[in-house]
Amino acid sequence: MYSLDDVQISRVRADQRAGRARRTCPGKCYHLYPSMVYYNDLLDATVPEIQRSSLAGSVLYLKLLDLTDIDILKFDFLDPPSFKKAIPFQLFFAVQILLFTLISVFG
């Protein structure tokens, strides 16, 4: 099951939201955290979602489609995912066994 998780905002996004509040119409943007948190705890930029999300379902779906000309491990992503984090080792191992079995059965 997939879910969207709350993630800590980055400094870039905080600044962007404050700028948008001033730029699009008269208004103010209130940040509900101390300035110490802004400078000490917030990341400079948010980690791309593809690097923090599970790709297990997408990889299995691509394998189901049998797209032989696409190698997911060598695909040229804009922000390459961390396959060690994105696909649990047990699932990766199970997919490899499944592929080996399918190759053996169908030649």
C-alpha cells in the first residue's frame, strides 16, 4: 500500500512559499517554527520523492509488461533513485527468482 507521508519542509521551499505569498497577492506567510529551527534543522533542499519512495510496485509493473528494451537499473533518471532504499532486498531477490523461473519455463 502506498501513502503520502509528511516530510519536513526545506529552506528552499519555505522561502518559495513566503515569496509566493508576497508575489501573487497582498499577504503574509507565517512559519510556525522558531528561526533556530530554520537555520539549524531544515535541509537546504528537499530530497526528491523518487529517492525517498518505494519503487517496488513500479518495478514489478514494468517487469509484468515485459519491456525487454528497458533496463530499470541502467535507466537515465533525472534524479536517480537509491535502489538499496527504494526496493527492499527481499523483494528484489524474490523478483530475481521469479524472472529466473519465467525464463526457465518459457525458454
